[in-house]
Amino acid sequence: MLHYASGISKLKVLALIMVACFLLVSVLARANAAVAPNDSLSIIHKLLQSAPVPSVKTLNYYSELVNDLSNQPGDTTLLATVFNQLGGNYYMQARYDQALNKAHKALRLYLRVNDTSGLYKLYHNMGVIYEANKDYEQALNYLTLAYQMMDRRLESNPNDRNALIIRPRLYNNLGIVSDNMGKVEMAMQFYEKAMTYSHEVNDETVLLTSGLNIGILYGKLGDYPEALGHIQSAYELALKNEEYYHLANIYNNLGDIWLKMNDFSRANAFFEKALSQARDVNANEYIKNAYLGLFQTQQAIGNLGEAIRFQSLYYLMRDSITSYEVREYFARLEYRFEMERKEDELKILAIENEIIGQRLRMKSLTQRYLGAGFFLLIVVSLVLFILNRVKQQAINDLVRKNLEIVQHESMSKLVAQSSRPDELKILPGEATPEKYAQSSLTADHKERLIEVIERNIQNEKPYLNKDFNLNQFAQTLGFARSYVSQAINGHYGKNFSSWVNEYRIREARRMMANPENRRLTIEAIAQAAGFASKSSFNEAFKKYTGLTPSVFMKRVSEID
């Protein structure tokens, strides 16, 4: 049997590599168009995660960048997350209209991609923003939506980490809204649940805020010792975890309690601490509350000059929440805000440089990948071309070898016919075929039987009959079936079926090599050679010649 298939598996592998190269180049080309927006969004995402809260000017700059990036193809979920972050940071700056604007943009994007994980977090944030904007009905609506989604997630998966983390925060904010709506008992229940669930997930931030809110609620009810106890616990947690934003709020609330208890000295000290801390974290809401507390304290002790100054600062800060021009005037009054503006400019410049650097690096990397991909394509194409030439040459050599075999078989047949007697005679004293059927097959008998088999198979060509089988052949020869099988297996080293197929393939190959048979189809040649089906013929022909019938016929005609 002959074969040319040694290089076929390599060709398949190389072809797959070539396809992979094309896909790589295509993916990189597309990625080059989308990578810059995603990189810029990732940078802004990281900056918004860091403390302290960016100034309004910085947030406005971020918003312009993100609005531009939203018009380019990119990661929709990441874009929604960044809009949600912007809304949260505008909320920290008491810019509630802008906070809600960004939150609604995030909402549309999350709904577009059906991101339930992002949605229920956003609903929670929107409830907090509406609460701060004193729209308690809307706050309750969005917090309820968040609660329903959280509840469904925990029903389907009680170990959902994200839902478990947001649950105490959600209860805490439901308590705040209930408190503002005058539902004191309900608010207390929500706060207590928030504390319970925050212990389960070890969320000390929520433990801090819910404890603080319980203290504030006790302060409203006039139970000042209980209020101070809870607020003091919140204060210790804030110091432990370096929660400086919450620390400003805690100082304000401690000032409120001591003011109600007429301890003006302590009240004033805590309001001053609140003002300093709120400026450090750039929290306008808490700056405003500190000014109000200082005004009330100074008024209570009769220091009217300081009271008027803090009252003016309070009104300026309060008005700045709804008027950006007044906010700019207030910023000019404070030297610290001037310093912050310079820091903002440096930060914006750093962001721009980082974005430009990211784009240049990705462009350079993409160009290198494209260059390597095209080089690999050229190399693979060259190797495929060379291997294909080698393959074609191997096929031609194999066809010539088969033609030589056909010629040799024809010559051998002529020689055998001229030298062999017309019929095989049984020598006197030798066993007859009937005798073979009743006794064991000796070596001499086996040799004589092989001569009978070869004479019959070459002269009569019974294999050309598709129904030709061992029983039929044994009956024709007059020998036992087992003896014929034994002789074929022992002499030719193969079973009867393989032996017959080899003769049929020789016949088919001879017919294909004859120019007179070029018009015959493969099916016709297969039937003429004794094969019952084209598929069995194709399989046997490939096994014995190393070529498929169609390739052999085509190459024979080309060689001729």
C-alpha cells in the first residue's frame, strides 16, 4: 500500500493557524477603534472611586469627557457605572439636579443591557439622592424598587454577596426616608435592621451610619444621653476606619446634641471640627450644616458679630447648592478653595496626559500586533505554498508508481499464461479435492490448492461479481470452505475479504489506466470491478493505492 498523506495533518494545522491570524488581525483592528473609549472610562472610573470627593469643576470636566465617550462604541455597562458614580459624587457636592441627571442616564443604559446587578444598586442610589433633595415620595419609590430586586436576588440565591452587602444600606436609607416622612417608629425599625444585617456582613460603614441615625432619632425624641451613646459609638467606628466624610457629619450631630443640652462651648467646638473636616473632604452639605450650627451657637451665647458672619456664610453655601454663580463668589472668599482650583487644574492635566498616553500605547501595541500578524500570514502562506507543491509532486510520483505496477502486473500475467499448463492435473496417488474435504490439509496439498486458487482467480475473475463469497468460491473449486480460507490466510497473510478487494482494486486501477475507459464514471468502474457501493470502493482504493479514485483518474489523464 502507498501513501501521500503524511503532510495532510500539518497542512490542516497550518490552515487553522492562517485562519487564526486573519481573525487576530480583524479583532485587533476592531479593538483599536473601541479601546480608547474604554480606557478613558476606566481611568475616570478609578478616579471617581478614590477619595476625596472631586470638586464641582472637576466633576463637570469628567461629565464632559463621559458625554463625549457615550457617543462612541464601547462598554455600555462600564459607561452606566461611570454615570452612576458621577451621580453619587454630585450628590456628595449637594448638586442634586446634576446627580439625578447622571443617575437617569445610567438608568437608561442599565435597562438597555438588562444589567440587574447594576440596576438595583442604581435604584438605591437614586432613592438616596431624591431623599437629599427632599422628594421623599420618589425616594421611597426607588428604594422600594431596590428592595424588591434585592429580595428576589436573595430568594434565588441566599448567598448573593452583593445583595447581602447592599441590604443593610438599603434598610438604613429606608429609615432615613421614613424619619423625614414623620414615621419615627418605622424609621427606628429600619435602622435596627440595618445594624443587624451590617453585623452579618461585617460592614462597619453601615454600622456607623445606622448607629448615627439612631442617635439622631433619639436626639429628636429628646433622649439626649441615649443619643450621645449611639453617636459616640459611630464616632469611634469612623476614627477606626478613617471614615473622614462621615466624621464631619458626626461632629455636626454631636454639636446639635450639645446645643440642645445648652452646652454651648462643647457645641461650638464640635461645629468647628465639623467645618474643618468637611472642608478637608470637600463636602458642601456638611460645610453648610456646620455654618448653621456655628450661627445658632454664637447667637445663643450673644456673640452677634460672629453669628451674623456665620449666618452669611450659611446663606451663601445654601444658595450655592442651587446657584453656581454664588458658589463661585463663595469660592473666591475662601483661600482654600483657590488652592483647590489649582489642584484641580493639575489633576485634569494629569488625566488628559494619562488618557493620551493610554491611547498612544494601545495604538503602538496594536500596530505591533498587526505587523506580527501580517508577517505570520506571509510565513504561513509561503509554507502552505511549499507544502502544497510537495504534496502535488508526491501525488504525481504516487500515480506514476501505480501505473508502473499496472504495467508490471500486465507483463507478469502474460508470462504466467505462457508458462503455465492449461489445467492443473492431480498426480497419481495424490489426494483428490473430495479427499481434501475429509482430511487435514498437508503442506503439499496446501501448495497444490494455492495453485488451483490462483489459476481460477486469474482466469475466471470471479471477484468481478459483487456477490462473490468464500462459500461460493470453495464450491467452485471443490474444496472445503475451511481449507480454502486456511490456504488464503496462510499464503497471502490476509483474510478472504481483503484478498478479494485487492484483486478488485487491481482491476479497477487497470481500467482507469486504460485511456479507452476515461469516459467511464467512478461508479461504473467500481461496479465493473465487483464493488457493491461507491463508498466501499473509495475506501479500499485509497487503502491499497494511497490515492482516491477521483485524484488517480485526474492525474493519469494529465500525465498521459
